[in-house]
Amino acid sequence: MAGFGIQTAAVSAGGMTLNPDSQKNGTEEYDGSSWTSGNNMPTFYRNIGSVGILTAGVTTAGKKGPSSADSTDTLEYDGTNWTSGNAIPLSPAPGTRGMGTQTDAIFAGFPSTNVLAYDGTNWSTSASTSISHSTGSAGGTASSGLIAGGYNAPASAILNATEEFTGAFSGTANITTS
């Protein structure tokens, strides 16, 4: 599922259950002590990347709908409604992870080592990672973040690597592997 926000204003949306195996399009909001239902996503999404806060979140890529087709969709959440943004310009990948805000984000975990930047409207290619991550964890901002763990696509080898991102991701950035 997608998750974004802070401890007292968070969103959880989409995802799937394993028993029974079913995809979800629900949105839940957390205020620090209880969960309430928000408006549903327009269809089922899982393995999607996400960033932002309760009133300005964004999700992208992953798998979509009952057929689990690859998704190039970008959805923005304003704390009430989901709206469509511009589609991602690369082949989507389940397990894409994001860092930043709705208007200044980077997403890694696409096929190969691609990284995309999102400014709230448009997508652009950014600095590449040194290894291909998928379904790892990510956090931080678009100028200071990290992606860790997951597996290396397409070989599906489990990773114990952490890559740190520093810089503006405007085409050049320092990337280190530790």
C-alpha cells in the first residue's frame, strides 16, 4: 500500500490482502490516535510509490486494477479527493519508492537504475542509482534521502545495500553505496 504523511496526519491507501488475495482501493487517514475512512482511489493499486503529507500526497507506478496491469498512473491526494496527474515517462515497476513532497519528489526503483523527479506536474529523468532497487525502503527529501534494501531487479537478489542521495537531482547528484 501507499503511505505518506506524519504521525498525526497520515494516509494509507491501496494495497492488497493475502488471505484472501484481493487488491484494495480504500484510503484511510490517521490522526495520531484513530483511523477514519477517506475517499477511495479510482481503482485498485498495489506496490506503488508515494510521498507527501495528508493534504498534498502523490502515488505512482506499481500494479493497477483487478488485472494487476503495470501502471503509469500518477495520483494526487488533497486530503479529500484523488485526482490524476501526468503519467510517468518510463515503464512502470512495482516496488517504486519515493522521497520528498508532492511538488519536489524523486522516485527510484524503476527498471534498471532509473530515477525520476516530479515537480507536482511534470516528470523528468534524474540521476541514476548505482544498483537497481525494487520494493526497498526510502525516506528523506528530494535533495537528501536514501533507498535501502529490497531486491535487485531483474535478478531478484536480496539487497543489503543503502544508497544515499544528496544534491538537487537536477541531472547531477552524489550517490554513494554503503
